Amino acid sequence: MSEKHLSSQFDSELTGICSKLMEMGGLIETQIQNAIQALAQFSIPLADEVIQTEDRVDMMEVAIDHALTSIIARRQPAARDLRLLLAISKITTNLERAGDEADKIARRVKSIVEGAFARKMPIGDLRLASNMAAALIHRALDAFARLDLDTAVSILKEDDLIDREFKGFTRKLITYMMEDPRTIGDSLNLLFLAKAIERIGDHAKNIAEFIIYIVKGTDVRHSSLTHIESVIH
């Protein structure tokens, strides 16, 4: 078999596994959006739909991991191809965990619907942060598809906005609990939701870091934005 033919087959396998990753990412985007809608509408059916999707997400993660192991064992890739496969493994894990957070949101929404004070709490503030987190996941997947470094860096910067929203929301909940101790149970549920939303943003940030690793070959995890920008430029 010619070297060109082998290369063509390898490229086809890489394309296939990237397509599987994007398919999984699209499913998780839907999961997150449905979880947000379930919260906004206090909808148990939507929450149940998110929860039921989790098994499918887990199966896709296992299938991608199996494909990655097979490709690495058979092809023994090097340089950028190896970085791509390793990064896909990490990105898959982060997507699955973002899906886990959507599942947690959905399960907590079912508890909140039964609360006495939930509808009087500042749910609107959570919607803003959750929409930001969902948008970051979408942009991270788009940046991966195009290996877009500029978008990857902008995601790293915007994750800080979600962190600030979380801190502001936490302060607001503390005020509610101090003014009316009866809201403590519902406030804690909302705090749990806010933390899950923050983590979705963190997973988008992690994906952005792995995009930089694929393109530049530098691991920028736990690095400052100044250092990351110097790596890129």
C-alpha cells in the first residue's frame, strides 16, 4: 500500500473522529440550552429531557475514546497529529463534564420547582450567566473546528465575566437569606445552579486552551493571559 494512500486513510480517520467530537458537542449544547430553558420556565418535562440525554452523551464519550486508542495504536502519530489526538481526548472529557453540569442543573430544577420561594428569587440573573456559558461552549466548538486562536483567546478572557457574575449572584443570595431565613433552602439550590453554570464556562475555557496547544504545541494551562498572548503572537 502506498504511503500516499496510508496518509489519505489517516486523514480520513482524523476527519471522522473530529466529526464525532462535533456531534457530541452539538448534543451537549442542546443539553445546556434545555437545562437553561427548564430553569427559566420551571419545566419538569424539559429537565427530564436533559437527564435522559446524559446516557447518550456518556456512550459518545466512550466511543470517541475507543476510536482515539485505536488510531494511536495503529498509526503511531507524531508532532501535530499526536497533539490533535491528545487534545481531542481532553476536549471530549471537558464536553462530557459540561454535560454533567447540565444534568445537575436539570435535576436541581426539579427540586426548585417544589420550593415555596423559588419563583420570587433572582432567577433572571442566573439566566444571563447561563446564556453566557452556553455561548462560550458554542464558540469553543466553533474555534476547534477552525483552529481559531483569536476566538480561543477571547474565550479565556470572557470566562472571567462569568466568574464575576457568579460572585455577584452569591452576594445577592446572601442578602436574601439574611433578610428572610425561609429562603435559605431555595437560595442554596440556586447557588448550586450558579456553580454548575460557572463550571460550564470553565470547561469552555479548558477547550480553548487545548486549541492553542494543538496549533502552537505549548501547554498554556494555568498560565496568565499575558503569557498566552505572547505564545500566540
